[in-house]
Amino acid sequence: MYRYDDLDRQFLHERVAHYRAQTERYLNGQLSEDAFLQLRLRNGLYVQRLAPMLRVAVPYGTLAASQLRALSKIAREYDRGYGHLSTRQNVQFNWPELAEVPAILEALALVDMHAIQTSGSCIRNVTTDQFAAAAADEQVDPRPYCELLRQWSTAHPEFEWLPRKFKIAVTGSSNDRAAVEVHDVGLRVYRDQQDQVVFDVLAGGGLGRTPVIGHQICTALPIAELLTYMEALLRVYNRYGRRDNKYKARIKILVRAMGADAFASAVAEEWQHTRGGPATLLTTEIERIEKQFVMPTLHQHTDYSETLAQERFDNPDFSRWLTHNVTPHKVAGYACVTLSTKVIGVPPGDVSDQQMDAVADWADAYSQSEIRISHEQNFVLPHVAQCDLLALFKKTKAQALNTANVGLLTDMICCPGGDYCSLANAKSIPIAEAIQRQFGDYDYQHDLGELDINISGCMNACGHHHVGHIGILGVDKKGAEFYQISLGGHSGHSQRPASLGKILGPSFARDEVPNVMAQIFSTYLNQRHDEEDFLSCYERIGIAPFKETIYAKSDS
Amino acid sequence: MQNLIHNVTGQWQVSALSASETPHWQTDKTWQAGLPLCVTVDVEPEPVWQTASLIGIDFPAFTDGRGLSLATLIRRIGYKGDLRALGAIHEDVLHYMVRCGFTSFLLPEDCDPAVALACIAPYTEFYQGSVIQPAPLYQRRARG
């Protein structure tokens, strides 16, 4: 993990002092509501429907056990004993007092954490693969480059006041778990034929009101020029992105208006000025950062698969958990473990202070003191020895973090929705809960196989509904909450390109949604060939059979 | 009377600016070499602007970052004179503006100059380079 030095800490402490002074000016009436809004957003503080919400940055989703304990303490002391894992790998607190936020930021700074640029029209926290440095299918560990981007984008003098928010995601695996195709900028990092680290750059992707798949605008960008190229790209966006309408202000609208080729040319032209300039990365700096992410020394283990097979045989619950929540590690004898937060009755991604403390303890005991947050809103322990899996599994039950459902129907992505968010048109948490209750049976889920259900409470698409195999979007129909359903979306993992879902048809009332789901599932089960998963089946048969089943029935 | 924050031999100072001291601003359409030039945030900078006696960038809103990129580009074409931010600027954005090459700020009437002066340099160091300090922090780190 990246370790802060005195200069990193000095900046963070100055930032907290700066924001504390701004909060005091606001509370004393010396700072207008409009001006303070912009400043508090850039320090992570939203004002939500019921209370302020503080979004803490978890850079590229990586946490040390000590940092997770600090979050747990904040949940206890300043919140109501829980926090929320967001779809951008961050942690949110729903009930802080505005006047106490500087004290929370100070507590975060003590463990080298912050809430800088987690909202507002600026460059946001960089996200990546939750299995970075551990996944067996990875080519390059993306985290050093995420950290270089984090440092470069923090309080950047020119890019703090962009037309709109700007999200960067990086993947180092062709199995893209970071959804780089639906980000403002997506980076694919790999080694070229000369074994040099290079990046393919995608721009103009995004979800929200106008979902778009990003366009590749640069191929094999050398690592030394990563920041000079980003500077050129952001300058073009900052100067020419629309500012007259916030719904048309994201970079995807600019890329579409100019055309991807013309946008790429404009960036390339500006890059001629920045390339080779002062932002060019020196090899010494690249190596200094890379060195901090060198994989921890993992003890050599002999092959454990035979014992594991016996443990599986003896314990069916453990066997299910291994099947769904444990994925291959690049080091023999190790595994990546996902701890699902998706249990009935708990909003997806919500975790209590006790769960946080327990996960921190397990990370210390079994995973090199390291934890990740996935964009599917689960915890990940990235480096667990296979011989420890059973011991870990047994501990997870007491904390309700043992659900064997990763990638299945009940492992839904869900935004906070109308229960918390002032932007939402409709509630999303009760929809998730109704689906979990109706279809929670393990055998049924297992039979349905891999299925991403993503739920957003409004067009802003925080629940990524466009890229769910089944997407559910809350809409407002004459003051009533309705839900529009789309099929066939995909975020780009499992070696498939990303795709955007197609709308099924007219929307449904909340109590109709579980039955519509049942009809979608039965259509799939009737139509599938052998082992065909939901998405493959959908791609083969199209949307028509689903429409016929659902709307024919509702007409009769 | 408006307050101007400007850099006098390395020190930031506040001066009250009377109406008679207002520069005879020219737009980019009427400007000629040697005159003070005031531009909107959406113009394309011209190399001939190097000869302006003063350049002002008029911000339509303090959240409009185009003026920050424009300032960077005006410095890139080689303009060495006073670069002034005016219009809807805000004291909490001044420290970003300084790093993009602005050297004076015409404060809006409701802005307390003492507060603005106190907001001008809240940080000792920044990670990335800027117009006024092109080398990024890590290069100073390596030396230190």
C-alpha cells in the first residue's frame, strides 16, 4: 500500500485546517450558502434529504485494517453506528453534523485518509479492480498508476472547477472489473512487446441520463506521459465542455458533439505542448510509487486443493461460499475472498461498526492487513491462504458476512435511493429487499446463475442500472413512484465488452416489480440452452420473448 | 471604490482602486499593442497579446474554470505582465488562480479584503506543478 510521508501528511493537515476555517466562516455568516456549497462538496459533504452525508475517499478501494477501524470509530462516534460502501469504492456516512465534519476529517487525517474531491465538479476518487495485485487474470497491478493520478489530481489548480464531475477508472486485467468503458476516462494498463507499461485511453463513457460507451482515443500511451496526456485531455474538456446545462456538461456530451476522432485530435494537438514538459513522469518517481505496492511476501503453501475438497464435502455451506465468493489468486495456495454485504433486510452496502471491526481483525489475521471495497458494494480480503479459508468462513457467520451470493441475483447493486437521497425519484432499497425476499432461495439463485441486477432511484444512475443484466430505474409518474426495467446491460467484466441495457417497455408500480422479475426469470429458464447464462441467452433471443411474456400477461 | 489585491515585489497587498484608476480596458476586438486587454473566459489566446500592458480575465462565475485554463495558456504564449482576475471571483478560489499565473485580483464589492488576503496561500506544498512552480512535488522530494 502507499505509505504517506511527511509531505503527504502536511498537505492533509493543512487541508483540514483550511476546511475548518471555511466551515467557521460559514457558521458565522461570513460565507454565503452558494460559496460554501462548492467548498463543502470538494470536502465530501453533501446535504441529503434527512441530514448531511459525508463521502470518505477510499483511493482505488484499498484500505489498511487500521484505516477500517478508524472508519468504524467514526461510525460509532459521529454517526449511528454504520456506514455505507458506495459503488465507487468509497465509504459514506449518513448522519454527521455539519459542524462536526472538520473533527471527522481530522480523525481521518490521523490514519492518512480524507474526503477530498469526493463530490463537486472536479476529478473524483480514481477507482480500479477490487482484486488488483491479487487476481490470477491480471496483467499489471493498476494501483501505482491510480496513486500517481490521485496525487496529480488533488487540488489541481486548473482542474478544480470543471464543467461537471470527472471520474477515472483503471483496469490492469482484460477481465475488466472496474467498468472502464463507462467512465469519463477509462484506462487499460498493460505491458507492451518491449515489456514497458503503457495505457489505452478511453474517453467519453458514462452512465447517468445519457449512457454512453467510451471511445478509445489513444493507444499504448507510455507511462512517462500519463500525466501530460491527462493534462491535455482535461484542458480540452475544461475549456470546451458545456456549462450552460448541467445535464449536458459531462465529457461524453462534448465527445459526442465534436465526434470522437475530432476530440482525440484536439487532445493530441494540446498534448504537443504538454508532452515532455514538467509533468512528464521521471523513472525514479514511477519506481518510488511502484515499490510501495510490491506484493507482500506470502508464505509458500503446499497445494491445499485435496484438503479443500474434503472440507467442501464435509460442509455444504462452505462449499457454496467457495463456489461464489472465492476467486483465484495469482499466487498458488492463495485466494481472493469477497464478503457479501447483501443480506435480506439490510440496504446493499450498509455495514455496521462491529462488522467493520471484525473485517479489520480478519484482514490482520488472514489477509496481510489489507481490505478492498468492490464497486458491487462488498468487502474483499485480497490475500487469503487457502488453508485459512475454512477458519475465516466460520467467523463470518456471526457478523452476517457469510452469504454465498456473489454474482448471483441477490448480490444487487443499489443506490441509497429515495430513503436518503434528495435527488431520487423513487426508493430503491425496498425494491432490493422485495426481490431478495422473493428470490432468496439459494437453489433457485444457483439455478439462475450469474446475474447482475442493478437498481437506481433516479436518472443519475448511481446504481449503474444501464449496465445491469437487469436494470431497474425509479421514475416519477405524476407524483407516484414507478420502475422502468431494462435488459441486457453489462459493465465489461468476464472478458465481454460493456453494453447498455434496452428498456423493456412501460414502467411498473413498486408492488408489481417482483412479479415482473419472476416472469423475466421464467422466460430465461424456459429459453436457455444447457449451461447458457442469462446474458448469453438474452443476446441470442433478444428482448421480444421477454416483452411478450410480461406485457401479454398484464394486458389479459 | 473597489479593492485590488496585487503582488508588490513578492508581497500580496490590498489597494483601494478609485474609478479614475480603472484601466482603459479594450476587448480582444478593439485591442492594439501596448493597451490593457480584458477578455472573456471563452476566447482563444493570441501570441500578440504578449505586448499588452495588462491582461484581465472576466469571470462570469467563480465556479467557471475556463478562466484558469485561459490564464495558463496566456502565460504559455509568453505574456509576462500583470494578469488580473475580475468579475464574479471568490476569495476561496484565489489560491488556485495564483497558481495558474494570476498576479492581481479585483475583488467584488461584498468581499472583505482582509479575508481574501488571508485566503491567498493556505498550503505550503502541492503535489502537481503549476504555472508559478512547474516542477511537481516529487522532484523537490527527491532533492530534500
